Amino acid sequence: MHLDPLAILTAFGLIFLAELPDKTMFASLAMGTRMRPLYVWFGTSTAFLAHVAIAVGAGSLLGLLPGWTVKLVSALLFGFGAYVLLRGGDDDEEDDAGGRTVTGFWPVFSTAFTAVFISEWGDLTQITTANLAATNGTWSTAIGSFAALTSVSALALVAGRFIAKRVPLKTVQRIGGVCMAGLAIWSLTEVFTG
């Protein structure tokens, strides 16, 4: 196993910049307002690890997946996330609670893992990781890509906690719900335009 520091930094930089404005960052931020951020991070990181392994191991096979199917499932998941966030707290008028928080390691982990694992199929970062692995080496690309993806998720979760401490939770949830609804619509339009 040969590790090239320049290849690791190249993968980190490209993937970090590509993932920063991506839908997964906003999904992580939204999940972090309703769930324990560390559990969300474990779930998203495990999904990213799986995607990096798939991308570097079988990057050429990604093109065989029907893109419209992946985008449709992503749209449905984001729509469900928007529904959960937008209805949260409406039936619970407790001001200090601000809606129910999903708790427990496994429910949070599996929710975060599933959302990221399904929505990242065929994503720009996965395709970029596959391309980098072909030219810069498998292990160096895997390490740089995984570090970038988990860093963006952690950044989104920290920002989510920071915002939640300064803005009422119901407001954050509604903004997150609107963002998730927008991502659902965007993913759905990609089914018909892509």
C-alpha cells in the first residue's frame, strides 16, 4: 500500500469543495437539529465510508445504475424529511421542547445512514472519487475523500447546533424542512430533466 500525500490532499480539496454546497450537507444540518449530532455523524460517516469504498473499488460500475431511479428515491427521502421537520412541534405546543427529538443511537444512526447512502448514489463526489482513484491511487484517494466527506458532515452538524442555540428550534426546523422540500423538488426535477 503506497500513500501519496499530494494525492490525499488533492482528493480532500476537490471532494470537500464539491460536497460543501451539496444536498447531503443540508440534510446533515437538518438532521442535527432533531437528532443527536454525534449519532448523525456516525451514520453519515459510515454511509460515506461505504460510498468511498464502492467508488474506489468499482467506480466504472456506477454508470450502470439507472440515474432516474436514484434521483426519484432521493426525492422521496428528502420529501419525507421535509414532512417530518415541517410537522414537528405543531401538535406539541411546549415552548421549551420545540418538538420531539429522535433519540437512541440505532434509530438516529440508521436514519442518517440510509438518507446519505441512498442520496449519494451517482453524486458528483462519488464520480469524482472514482475518477481520482483511477489516476491517483486507490488508498490515497479513499483517505482524502473520506476525510473530506466526514469533515463537511461534521461542519454541518456543528453549524446546526450553533444555530439551534441562537434561533428557536421550531424556526430552525421549519427552515430545514423548507430546504429539504426544495431538495426533494430539485431531485424530482432531475428525474425528468436529467
